[in-house]
Amino acid sequence: MKELSKYNNTTVRVTCNNGETFTGACEWYPPEYGFSEYGKEEESLRIGDDVIFESDICGIELLRMEACFPVRDWPEAKEEIAVWFHERWHVPLEAYRESIIDCLGKETGIPQWYVVVRGDKMIAGCGVIENDFHERKDLAPNVCAVYVDEEYRNQGIAGFMLQYVCDDMSALGFDTLYLVTDHIGFYERYGWQFLCMVHEDGGELSRMYVHYSD
């Protein structure tokens, strides 16, 4: 037995007996879950669209204790996720609810939302929307609502999440992302570049950053 359950909601690299490898956010399923189409009843890990059964695994490397998930693939958690963002940013709950519902099942386009999970707890998240309440409508789309719960900060989670978001958005066809912030020196660590100052809708000046995917 490989105790696959301990890898639930982590980021792993799985090596199979046939030499194939799978890397990414991982979900664990018990034998009784019943992937009947595969003709097996045993523990399994799911990475993206790939289901990997215990008997097919020869090695697992734990890359991170947490996993980042696109909310579009997690419709059953939409209300919990909307509440999580609302409680951290105090933006009206309905605004998050509407945007999150709009992204469900959306394999292309904006908005997109992301959460980081460790164990069974959401610990970080962010979104990608058309405009984060500023005057430069030409600078889009915008990463927004970036938040890591305080007890999980200084563990590389923000960088891990931002890289996942940039990679995922690039795969969706968005190689350039923008972000408005008052932080200086934080986003530079993760490949973001200061672009210009912009006026937010309330009139305040904030820093606009840009990220280009390779």
C-alpha cells in the first residue's frame, strides 16, 4: 500500500510502471469511488484529466504541500469560494458569486478564479478579470484579489499561485497579464515588472504591473 490519501490536495510528480510521468495538482479517490470505465476498484490519484491507479504507480515525489485549482473545474465549491473571497476583501458577496458562477466550465475567456488548498482548507486565492477598477481599459486582463491567509505567508505560496495562474492563462491564450497594487518589491520576485501609475476609480494612484509569459 502506498497510502495515496496523504497526497490529496498536494502537488506531486507521479512516475508509473510504464515510465510515464504526471505532474500537477493531485486529488485522491478511494477504491469505492468507482472509476468503472477503467475496470478497476482501487485507490487512485487524479491529475488534471488523468486518473492513475495505485497498481500503476512506482513512485511519487511530493513537490508542494498544497495544490492550486482553477475554480472553473470546481463548481460544487462555488459558494464556499465566493464567501472566502468576500471575507478577505469585504467586496460584496454577490459580486464574487456572479463572477465565479460566470467562470464555471469556461475553458476560454475571462473571468477565471483560482484557489490554493492545503489538506481540506482553502488558504489562498486570486482572480483574473477584465479590469480591476482603474482607468486604463486597454491594460487587460487583470489579476485581482490576490490573498494568502496570514498563517501561511512567507512559505512561497503567493509565488506558487501566481506562476500557476500565469501558466494557466497562457494556455488559455493570454500571454500578458496586468495587476494593480500598492506593494513595492513584492511582485518583482515573481517575474512581474512595474509598468506605470494608474488612477483607480476612486481617484487614487496605484502601481500597474505586467507579466509576460515566455
